[in-house]
Amino acid sequence: GWKGILLWFAVCLIGHDLIGWPIYTAADRFLIRTQQRHPGRRESLVPWVNHVRVPVIISGTLLAMFFPLIFRLSQARYTDYTGFNENAYLANWLAVTAVLFATSSVIYLLRLGLSRRRRVNG
């Protein structure tokens, strides 16, 4: 009933604001510090931080949405209700995560090549 919904909402709110937010804020600051760590080194033509952020955010959101299925924690009757089993969710999530990072890497390399070409020609 409505009490369960309010409890679930409170747990999600506490989990996100007190646990999740500090974790991804610390991770983001770590990425930014890593990018700025080498002051004597030549500045990168294309910042790589967003090419890490985007796949992590999408993959993390998918993990948060489907973690009971990915880690096989859903009810025992899941197969009875849906006709599907939970075996493919982990492999699918890992495959989506790999494709996201590979795509982001390719886009980064293309942007880097284009910026180098513009720098040389212009």
C-alpha cells in the first residue's frame, strides 16, 4: 500500500542523497584532479573527463534500475510472472557498458584527431 511506497521513497532518497551523491561527487573530483595533475604537461586538446562521465552515468543508472535482476535478487516467481529468467541480465549489462565505453573512446579519438588537424591547418 501507500506506506510501502513512502518507505521505498524514503529509502531511495536517503540512499541517493547520503550514500550515492558523496560517492559520485568524490569520483568526479578524482577524475578532474587526475586530468589536471600534470601541470608541466601540454594541455590536452580535448578534455577526456566527459568521455568517462557519460558512460559511467548511463551504466550506473542501468545498474541502479535493474540491480535485482542483474544480481539475481528478484523474487523466486520472476520466471513465473514474466516467462523470462534472470540469466541474461548480467551479461547484457556488461555488454551495454562495454559498448558505451568503446563508443565514447572512439568519439574521443575522433574529436582528438579533428582538433589536431584544425590546429595544424589553422
